[in-house]
Amino acid sequence: MARAAINVLGATGEMYDLVSQGTIDVDSYRRSSGVYCITGCLGMVPFPPLDEGWGYTVSQVDGRADVEIDYADKVLTATVTRDG
């Protein structure tokens, strides 16, 4: 498993782009509105220093969005909520 940057399309949850330093078999899907699942990864690690945020970004249009990351049963789940 290697480090990777994964871009997921909001409307479908499909992977738009995957940039990796190695070969990995990763897939994604949209479970429901605002809930996206990534399979084939080992989760995410906090940026250093330890516990200083997670490695995700949202587009400028969605700058007011709140993101919760969970990793369980080999599935990384990103839940995105937005005020309004």
C-alpha cells in the first residue's frame, strides 16, 4: 500500500483521479447524499504534527462544508455536510 491522492466526484462518488507513488487497487462509490466510501485503502493518517487534521480537501465552492472521516471494516467513509 502506498500514499495516494484520490479525487472523488460528488454526484456519483466515482473516482475522478488517483495519484499514487505505487500500485494500488482503490475504488469509490457514493452511499447516499454526502456519504462517500473508499475501498482498497488502509485509512488515513493525520498530518504531522500528530493529530493536526486529516488529509482531505474540499473545493472552494464547498468551503463551508464539514467533513467527518471514519475507517471501519476496510472502508474509509467521508461524510460531508453543509449548512444551508
